[in-house]
Amino acid sequence: MTIIQVATARNLPAEPKRVLGLFGGEIAEQEWVRNAVDILEADARRSADTHLFKLRFPGLDGIDVYFKDESTHPTGSLKHRMARSLIMFGLCNGLIGPGTALVEASSGSTAVSEAYFAELLGLPFIAVVPRSTSRQKVTAIERFGGRCHFVDRSSEVYGAAQMIAADLGGLYLDQFTYAERAIDWRTGNIAESIFKQMAGERHPVPEWIVMSTGTGGTSATIGRYIRFSRQKTRLCGVDVENSCFFEAYKSSSRTANCIRGSRIEGVGRPRVEPSFVPSVIDQMMRVPDAASIAATRVLTSRLSHRVGGSTGANFIGLCWCAAAMLREGLSGSLVTVLCDDGERYSDTYYNDDWLKEQDIVIAPYVAAIERFLDSGVFEMPADGAGFECASRPTPRARNASEDGV
């Protein structure tokens, strides 16, 4: 086994020593960190804000639907924002120095983005990913200089990442724990961007923002920003099969776990992640994987490019919210996120043979979603079997429950 010597907060000398700088020459460790922060800030300045685009659906009369397109980031996904925040968090907490090996547990997209930033800083990066991760994501990680360590089950990524980081003397970035605290929910985040871009629209304050849950970091950021900025918008969380978030939300318990991993890459987890903050989510729903993938295909057919499965989960959740608004005779706007580029999933969600192997039948859902978008009639197959919805209890109700009343 090759041992890689790296510098970490635990083994750096008390006095700054001279080390090789990013661009040649000798600089002190503190100057290296300052340069690293400058590099991350420069990347952010060079990146234009992502588009918020509007799609018209004939059946959704009076309801304006918007998509925040995060696939246009340099690394192709919503996770670009979080990866930058996590590495900045490590730098500013004194956990990352010259040569620190960065390690992450991921279903793929976060690791792609972290590999990109690690390469910018000249740091080694190792991603611990399930063996089922799409080959396109693995290729992207390696293209940015990262290496992949594969595990058989999603539940094994945490321990493997911790072990590798310890063996290398590196840093386990741990998106599942630190996403909700590394991301600034007051300013400079995706939620602030959405509300700024909505300001001139017909219905500038969305009735709902719909967001599926992976780490929980993005939904926590959106929910907190809604409260901080005193918006009337509500947040709808979406969970998928083989995931614990909906049960945790419904039962107000964080002990739920799943044996199988989620088939919708980027969302759903086998345990309730520390970054999941249910108290800022107004409503949560669980949707069948077949519905998420059907929504992925339907939305792709109405766009100029493919979207991923997590976007499909978002979209079917948005359709559910739109149907409720139509039943109540409400007009307004709905916003969700286009999380990543669907070309990463050509071997899975866009592969009919893969769907057969997984015993996933999407045709009835495709027909139902198309009918809803064109006519406003919302009738899911099997009377909506597999869909579940729960609302956040009021603070008074939560307190009574906690007191055993």
C-alpha cells in the first residue's frame, strides 16, 4: 500500500513552515491558504448566475412554472455551490492546508464538483461512491484528477470515507454532516438568487418552492432563507423510494434507516442525514421511482436537453403542488430546481433495458403527467398508490407531542 504524506490540522508544525506554492516558489502555509481562498472566490466571480427559466403548460392555467437551471455550473450540477462551500469551510476552519488529501462520500455529483475544486487547489481527491454510480459521473471525477473508491452499498460510503481519510491523514469533507452549516443561508445562496430573479415576474413570490432531498443542505438553505427574508413562500420537500427522509419527517424521528439504496441518484439516503432540517420544510411527500423517472422523460421531451432523475422527482412534486392549486382555484407561481444534466444517466433513466432490469414501468405515469400538463386533470396510476404526503405540525402541536400530550 502506498502511503501518501499529507499536511493536516493535526500534524502541521506550530510555526508556519516554508512549503511549495501553487505556482512555484516558496510561500508560508498561511499564504497558501489565503491564495486558496482567493482561487475559490475568483471561480465564484467568474461564474454567472444560473438561469431561471419559465415553461408554459396548457393545462396549468393561471400557474406559472419556473426552473432554476443548476446544470449550467462548470461541473454540471447543483452540487457545484455546495462543493465550493464545503472546501471553503475546511480552509477557513484550518482543516485544509498544502497537500491535504480531500475525501468525500457521494453518489457522484458532489464528488465531481469537489474534484474540480481540488484540482484548482492542487490537492489530491478521493471519492467513495456506490458501485451503481453512473459511469459518466465516474469519468467526470477522474477527468478532474480525482480517484474513485467503490463500495457495494450506499450505507457503506460513510465508514469507507472515514477510513481512507484517516489512513491518508487527510480530511473527510462529509457533505452529509456539514452541508447545512457550510452554506451561508443568509446571502449569496440559491434561494436568494431565486427570489431576486423572480422579482419582476407576474407572481414574484412563489406559492411553493419544490426541492428533493439528498444531503438536506439545499432544502435547509431554502427554508431558512424563506424565514430570514420573511417570504410567504412555502417549501415542499420530495423524497423517493428506499430513503428515510419522509419517514423521519412524518414521525419526527431521526432513527429510520433503509437497507437498499436510492435508485434516484443524488436524492434519498439510507439514513437520516445530519444536514436534514425538517423544521424548515412545510410539506413533504414521497413519490414512486417510476413517477420520478417518467417526469424526467416528460420534462426532457419539452426542453432542449436531458435532465436527471432528481429533477424528475422535483418535477413530479411540483405537479402535485400545481394540482392542489388548481383544485383550490388558486393562481400563482411555482419554482423548482433542474439539478443536473441528464446525459449522465444515458445508461439508466434513459435506457429501457435498465428500467426492465429494475422492474420499473413508467408508461402509465408518462401518460398521466402528459395529460395533466395539457389538460389539468391530475390522475396518477393505481389511484396514486406510492404517493404519500405529510405537513409540518405547528410549533404548538410539536411541543405538545414532545411533552407527551
